[in-house]
Amino acid sequence: MFSKILIANRGEIAVKIIETCKEMGIKTVAIYSEADADSLHIKLADESYCVGPANMQDSYFNMNAILTIALATKSEAIHPGYGMLSENYEFAAKCEENNICFIGPKSSVLKKMCNKIEIKKFMKNCGIPVIPGNCVGNDIDKVKAEAQKIGYPVIIKTQNGGGGRGIKIVYEEENLEKAVNEA
């Protein structure tokens, strides 16, 4: 059990984590950007610190600033919520390097999950069912052959994309090459 957790997220996600921590008797540290200075999550937390300007890249995605706050507040763990840094293996590794528990998968697992080709192979080797189709890269001839084997419509997805970015649904072969290039 932890005595203090930093929540590396904002809004409703952070509020739910803070409420759960309070029920468990765990102290909370909230971070916020300048744009979120009046947000509910920072009012509910035991401590709160500005992590940077409104731009999310300079605040909620600023790994070094978040780790500095975690270390300064003697937080034992960081809860990333979901989205933001929750699937970032580099952030998880930085937490591990600083002896702060990353509440989520280990960095080595997150790193495998970044590459859809590798994670699909890994899951198949573990006997976990996966959706039909293969990760064939962007060789258009291989993509066409796989699409013909599966049948249309097919979904084209980048191997390293996330959050739905890069998904293209293709209903006919004549649109396949364009979708692969766009994805």
C-alpha cells in the first residue's frame, strides 16, 4: 500500500482516482497546467502543483517536470489514469529509474505494446486469440494479398499509432493503396 500517490492526469479521471485514494487513506498529489488552475481535481487533492503552461506537451506530457514534483513531494507512486502518459514506456522507465512505482504495466511490457506487429505476434505465441489479419507493413502487394484473403472491408492501421489515429476503413481494393499511404 502506498501512503502518497501523484496523479499524472486531469479532470474527471483525476477526480475518480483522488476519490478512490481518499477511501483507501492514501494522500494525493495533483498536477495541473496553468489553464486548469481552477479545476476540481486540484481542489480535492491533498497537494497540487502547476506542472507547466496550458499547452499539454509542456505540462501533462512533461515527464521530467512530473517526476521532479513526484520526487519533491515524496510520492511513492504515479497513477497516470488513462490516455496521456499511461501507455508511454519511456515514462514508466523513468519512474522505475527513480524508484517510483508506475501504476500500470512495466516499461518492458509497454514497449512491446507500442508496436502492433510485435504485440500481435506475442499474443498469438501466448495462445491469446487475436482478430484475423496480419501485420504486413506497407508493402502494397502484401497488403493487397492479405486484404483479398480476408475480404473487404478491411481496416488499415499504423503499427505504432494510438487512440484511433491512423485507422482507415477500406471497402474496395482501388482505395487500398491510398489508405496505406495515408495511414
